Amino acid sequence: MSGKPFVLGLTGSIGMGKSATAALFAQRGVPVHDADAAVHTLYGPGGAAAEAIGREFPGTLDAQGGVDRAALREAVLGDATRLKQLESLVHPLVRRESEAFLARHAGAPLVVLDIPLLYETGGEGRCDAVAVVSAPAAIQRDRVLARPGMTEAAFAAILAKQMPDAEKRARADYVIDTGSGFPAAEAAVARIVADLTASPPVAPIPGKA
């Protein structure tokens, strides 16, 4: 295949297992662009976002000149205006990184854009289909609160800015459920890759994986 790959958006709320699922696509040879990893690079010392964030949010850079994520989280937590300021700085830079990724992999049959806030930022418009990674709320909560430094308040604040899981599932072309374990998710990923690398790709059935 040449020119343009099939672009699958991969998303899911915090604690759903999205990163582990993205790794399953990568293990099958599918190029994956990780928006979080791109942000990590942009936030690092010398990163394209670090200087601008330090200027707009004083006190949020570490001694090396990179972004102190904990300090930045405190600076925007619960403040919608400040959060939008941050997003207006970072989202265009991440978009530029993803466009460069797509150009590098223009000859691949399938690529994955791993974007945590895909629906919230309108990113589905850049995708040919969307897969949502999901799990029951109790499992999600246990996973998130097991993370170092995570609190109930921080978890609640993160959920408040994310589209509800039920709505994401309803809008998705594929739902990958990690609640029963990752072997089932791996099987779902295998089916999706087989469908979307067929010639022509098999049209997704909304909500099925």
C-alpha cells in the first residue's frame, strides 16, 4: 500500500489499559504514535514546550529546565482557564509531531495514533476509525489509585476533564475490553490488525473488536 495508511485512533480514559494495548499493536509491527511520549519529550529540558510553559506558568520548571509535572498539575488543577492555556501551548506541538509520524510511515498499511484525549480534542476527525480501551469502573479506580502519588482528588479531577467511558464506547468503531485480562485484549488487537490490514480493509462494526 502506498500514499496513506489506514489511521486507527486509540483512546481510553485513565486506568483503562490503553498504553498496554498500544504496546500490543506495536508488537504486531504496527507503527504507533504515542501522544503522551511526545508530550514527555516536549516537556523535557530543551523541549519545544518547556520554555513556553515556564514563561506562562512560573515555578513549573525543574532545575534542568524541564517541566515539573507535579508543579504544573497543581498550577492547572481545577482551573479551566489555566488548563485551556496549557492545552493551547501543547496541542499544536503534539499535532505537528503526529503529522511528521504519519509522513514517515506513509507506506504502512496501518498506523495507530495513541491519543488519551482523542474525543475531547476532536482528534477523531484525523482517524479512519477509533478503538476505545475500556474496563469496569471498579477496576479502573483500583488501577489508578495504585499509582504512586495519585490521590482521590487528582483522580476525580482527571475524570472530570475526560469524556465518560460509556460515551466513548458508544462512539467507538472498536471497543477493547481489558477488564477480563490482557490475553482477551491481545486477541481483540489481533482481529483488528487482521481486518484493517486486509486489502481492502474490512469495515469496522461499531463497538466490536
